[in-house]
Amino acid sequence: MGKLNATQGITISGDSCGTDIELTMKVKFSVSKYRPATAIDPAEEATVEIDEVKLFDGEQELNLTYWLEDRLSESDSLKAWLMSEANEQIKQAEEDHADHMREMRRENANG
């Protein structure tokens, strides 16, 4: 499976001051496929590998500290969301491919 991209809004809120900062998080990632058990190897669940996390304030990229990037990259909830995003992107790509193939058949039939 190739590299995938996902985008999500992030809000940083001040508890007492009421300040909210809206940012955009862009993640590049890949998903390893589920591998069933074999005679010598156990099954391996599909997993998400995060390649890059970037935060943006509008168009401006923000410099992430290592601890924040690590915290985001190691988040189980972020990985679960990315797995869901990957499934949606794969499903959409399959539907787009099927639509394209139908259109090609239609064009060939009308020749």
C-alpha cells in the first residue's frame, strides 16, 4: 500500500483565558496489510506507520518540538483515526477505478 495523507483540524485551548488557536494537522502515513497466520508465523494485524506530522497556522508551517511530534505519532487514537481514513481512501480509490472502467467500457462499446 502506498503513502497516504490525512488532514484534521487541531484546537489549542487555554483553560482559564478562553483563548482558542485553530491549527491544521497534516499527516503522511502508510498502512501495513493484515497478514494471516502461517504454519510458522503468527497473524499480524494491519498497522499504521506515521511518516510525518506537520502543523499549519493558515498557510504557515509551524516548527514542532520533538516531544510534540513524538506524542502525536505515538497516539493510539490518532493511529485509529488514520486507519479509518486509510480505509475510506482505499474504498474511494476502488470506487473511482470501477467508475473509470465502466466509462472505458461504455466508450469502447460506442466506439
